[in-house]
Amino acid sequence: MQFTFQQYHFVMKSSLAHAFVIMLLISCSDKKSERTGSTRSNSIPVKVAAIDTGNKTNIIVTSGLISTEDEARLSFKIGGVIERILVEEGQQVRKGQLLAALNNTEINAQTKQAELGLAKAQRDYERASNLYKDSVITLEQFQNSKTGLEIAQQSLQQVQFNNKYASIYAPSDGFIIKKLLNAGEITGAGTPALVMSALGNASKWILRAGLADREWAQVEKGDKAEVTTDAFPGRSFSAVVTKKALAADMSGGSFEIELIVDVNGLKPAVGMFGKAMIAPSKTIKGFSIPYESLLEANGQKGFVFVTNDRKTVKRVEVIIASIDNNRVVISDGLNGYSFVIISGSPYLKEGASITITK
């Protein structure tokens, strides 16, 4: 079969046109693939978790020192020079035992002076009484002598009372926790010299601990707790909150609470370190999210990435109510959101595209 020149020219033009169309289709397909690949490469793989809502129970963890309920700071009634401190820290003592005493030189002189004053007032009164009977002095003078006698009697009683409390005696069975002063030091009236803890069959063991203000607001008297201590590994003791301070400790700023601890017949030492996990009776309204989702936590504030459409993310600020058992309770900031990012957050930014992975 032979082609004319016109036929040959037509075939060549048709072939070129077909080739151009095919190349154009291939080019468009490649660009579409590049755009698709680019979109996929910009999507960051992440894992998400559903945000739980509802009332949450916040377990509060705190720590402090174990002591007995009856703790006394013993001091002298009057000031003076300490002559003897007869006990050491940790020593057991019996009720009525002499623990410390002041030098009694000055006290004895005051007592003798009061006795002499009383003797003189007694003589003056007897003399005035006889003179009044003989109408030598007036009734007013007689009454003044009687008042002088009564004043002298009261002065002697005061000195004798102070003399009695120039020594410190144990108010009950127990042991010495702390010795604050030593022999030879000058002390003022009411300045603590010894700290003593009562220890008897009816004594109760307590844990004193400090709470932050938001934790203090959640705890109520009667709330249950569990207490552990390194002295008895593997054991926990039930406890109950019995006291809440109504003012913050000026030195640390925390609010002190006391828990009575049931030691089950054991005898811990005063000053042992104890850890308490308190279950408040109050519940808090909030959101529960995994700990891994929390970013840049600072005090009560933090940040998380959230998503509703599971395609893009948003960075939001949240208020932290508590952290417990690898879960974070959020009091505010997650309203209207369904999912929180728990993996891949370091690579995210506001509005980033995501791909959910399992």
C-alpha cells in the first residue's frame, strides 16, 4: 500500500498530536501525585485520647512528721538562770519526774523577803488592833493595818507559787522530743525549755502535714486517708483528718492539717516521716486526660493540643486541678473539645494537619 504525500503528512500530524496529548496527561498526573504526596508529607502522625468529663475524686498526696496527740512545750513560770536540765532528747520520763530547775538563790531571797514582810504586817496589825481597842488610833488606821497584812499574805503566796514553778516536772508519762535550752542559760518567763510528748495507753498518734490552699479547700474533717512510713515497709495505716488550720503557716505558707493514725498496736517513734493519701469527700467538676498530653505545666496552668475533626489541632491553655495515677484533672479550658493529643505533640503547632495512628 502506497501513501501520497498529503496522506503521509496527515498521519504525521495526527501522531504528533496524540503524543502531545499523552505527554500532557502524564504531566498533569505527576503534578497531582506531587500535590498529594506533599499534602501527605505535611500531615503529622499522632495518637489521640477521648476527653473524659464528669465529677472527679481527687486523691491528695501530702507528707509530714508523726507525733503523739498530746505534745507539750514545757517552760518555767519565771525567768532566771537554768541550773539543771536533767533529761536528754528521746529519754522516757514518768509523771511527776523532775526535768529541769532554775538557780534558786534569787527565788529563795524573794521568798525570805516575803516572809519577813508578812511577819512585820502581822505585828503591825496586832499593835493597831490593841490601839484601836483603846481608842488611840482611828478606824481608818486600823483598817489600813489589816489591809497591809492581807497584802503581805498574798505576796508570800505569789512568791511560793513562783518558787514551785521554778522547776519543771513531767505532766504525764512520755518522752522528751526536743531540748531547747541548756544549763547555764538565762531564760525568760514562759520561754519553752523542753518539748515533751505524752505516751500512754490512751495516747493517739497523729500526722501533721501541710497543704496548698486549693487542696486545703477540698479536704474536710472526717475525710479518710492511708498513711505509709519507711519504718514499716509494705504496710499502710488507716487515718482520719481531725483538724484543719484556719490560717496559713507564716514560715512556709502552707495550711496545716492533722490526721489521727491507727497504728494497729505498733509503736512508731516521734518524728518519723509519713506519707498520706487523702480521699476528699468533695468531688470536683472537670475533665480527665492522660498525663502524656500535658505540655509546659507551670503550677496550675498548662497547655494541650486538642482536636474535634481529627484532622487539625488547636493549642489551648488549661487549668490543672490535680494529678493522680497518670491522669490529670482539668478544671477549665477543655469545654467543647472531644479529643486530646497524647503522642506527637512536640512536632505540632497551631492549626497543624494530623493523621491518627493506632
